[in-house]
Amino acid sequence: MRLLVSGGAGFIGSHFVKRLLAAGEDVVVLDKLTYSGNRANLPDGVDLIHGDIAEPADVARAAEGCDAIVNFAAETHVDRSILSAEDFGRTEFRGTQVLLEHIRDSGVRLVQVSTDEVYGDLEAGGSSKESDPLNPSSPYSAAKAAGELLIPAYVRTFGVNASITRGSNTYGPNQYPEKFIPLFVTNALDGAPLPLYGDGRQVRDWLHVEDHCAGIESVLRNGRPGEVYNVGGDNERHNIDVAEKLLELTGADRSLLRRVDDRPGHDRRYSLDTAKLRGLGWEPRIPFDEGLRTTVEWYRDNRAWWEPIKSGEYREYYERQYGERLSTSSPV
Ligand code: NAD
Ligand code: TYD
């Protein structure tokens, strides 16, 4: 199979590229190389086209001769979408539409990588099933929902061969250090504060990146057109408990943990019902304690990967996001 992986230079996409290359597939990557896209995530010699999924000419060039497209390309950080949402609409909605227009008359298979955040807050309990209504809360999750809504419309109207995955919070090596786990790990390794939003009692369902990629591969190979598949870790944790575990694994002092002003509109809890994907033979395999331990080891051993990232644009973003919050923070 010749496969186009859009957004393949990012965190999850690059793990997926390595996985599919190891399975003997022919892979080409299309990536805009935004702040979170990184050539260093990919093995040497990978066919990488620097381009934008929202540009039809870039997609046509990259998708030439491909049998399938797996779309990871997105603006992916909720906090950045609160600071400025513009790029989110363009990549998530317009970009997905360009991909769908490209495959419309071609029979090329598309897997759209979406998120559990499209279901919105599940504070009241229960787990989201694929048939549940979408109720996104943040500009990020609303843009993801808008993009994925095009899929059933193009399946029904044009008969395109496309499926959707909705993954839960993912962690592992090569994750850009703006997200909760890599931010806390790299700050702890540097002796910098760990900014815990609000009461820290929010719940996320953590999934190792290899398990997430295995779920997406399963949908690529065996998923049915027009269907949605949840990919979750069945591993719900309070943020505060994950933070405590990271302090233990990094050996950092507990005084680094700081309570800061909450994120506006912050979803309290996500939870996925994964029975449908388990029906295709998939299940998450990496226990959280083991996955977290090896992830911390990776960041400890790969400062050369993340130290250059934590300068330049990152410092500006960090100051905007955390400067005021940390100056008014309190101990946890
Ligand atoms: P990431 O930010 O590390 O990677 C995103 C990649 O997309 C980067 O390489 C970036 O350069 C590229 N990109 C952005 N805009 C582009 C455009 N217009 N054209 C081409 N490339 C573009 O994010 P990630 O965590 O690897 O997330 C990948 C996908 O998985 C996203 O669609 C995200 O919504 C979804 N997802 C992520 C998580 C998570 O916890 N990280 C959970 C569920 C779903
Ligand atoms: P994040 O990694 O941004 O993923 P998402 O918001 O998409 O779930 O955040 C995970 C959880 O950690 C979320 O409840 C917000 C919280 N969080 C903090 O408490 N402090 C931080 O600095 C960040 C980035 C996140």
C-alpha cells in the first residue's frame, strides 16, 4: 500500500509513520511544519513534502499514486486555541475538505484522526459512544468537530471511503512540551514550576501513543466506510494524580507543583466506550505506570530533542500562557 500521512511530522503522526514503515508499507508525509511539526521526529530518508492540507495543489502532489490517506494534520493545543483560534478553523475544516475533494472520485481510502474532545464534558458520568451527539467546548474541539462532520456528509453524498477515529489524551516520546505530560516532565527535569489548572480534579483518559497508532492502523485496515471508532486507554486519572506520579518519577521537589488559574471553559472529564474498536481485535496494551516511566526516561535521555524547542516561539507562548498565572500561583 502507498500511504499519505498528513501531519506525519508531529507527535502521533510520526509514530504512525514509523509503525507503517516497519509493516512494510510505502509512506509519504505531507506536513506544514508548524511550530509542532519536526523533521527530527522522522527517520532519515522518509519522503517528506513540506506543504499544507488546505492547499489543493499540495495535496494533489503529495497524494499522487496513494491508495490511502491518514490525516493527523491539525492545530492541536486547546490553550493556543483560546489565545487565537484562526489557524484551527483553516486546517481542521478547510484542510479536511480539501482532502475529501481530492479523494471524491478516486476510491482512495481516508482515515480522519479526531478526538474524544468532540463529545464535550462528561462530568456527570458515563462514557461516550460513537453514536452520541457532538458537544465540543473549546475552539480546538469545535474546529475538530467541524472538520470531522464533513466525513459523513461526503460518505453519504459521494460515497467516499472514509472513517473517523476519536482518540483520547495521548502521551509518549516526541510530544511537543506544551501538553500536560511533556510540559510537566520537562519542567520537572529543569526544576521549573508545574502549573496545575484549577483544582486539578479534572479527569483525562490516558492512552500511550503506540496503542493509539495501533488503533488507527486497525481502522485503516479493517474499519468500515462511514463509521466512527473510539480509541481510548480505559485509563481515567485525575490530573493531580498524574502530576504526583510525575514528581515521583522525575525525583522533583513537590514545591514545584503550583496551583494556577483555571483554563476558561475547561472540560472536567472525558471518557470513551471502546467496545466497537475492540470488536476489530484492538485493545490498549501498555499499562499506564510502565508507559509513564518509559516516557519520563525518554525525556531524560533526549534533552537534545526538546531543549531547542523550548526557546524562541515557545518562550513567547509560555510567557503569554503562564507568566501572569505563575505570578499569582499558590502551593498545591
Ligand atoms: P502535533 O501538534 O504534534 O502534530 C500536528 C502536525 O500537523 C504537525 O506536524 C504540524 O506541522 C502538522 N500540521 C498542522 N497544520 C497543518 C496543515 N495545514 N497542513 C499540513 N500539516 C499541518 O499533534 P498530535 O498530538 O500529533 O495530534 C495529531 C492528531 O491527533 C491531531 O489531528 C489531533 O487532533 C489528534 N489527537 C491528538 C490527541 C493528543 O492527545 N495529542 C488525542 C486525540 C486526537
Ligand atoms: P492537555 O495536555 O492540554 O490536553 P487536553 O486539554 O486536550 O485534554 O491537558 C490535559 C489536562 O491537563 C487538562 O485537564 C488541562 C490540564 N493542564 C494543566 O493542569 N496544566 C497545564 O499547564 C496544561 C497544559 C494542562
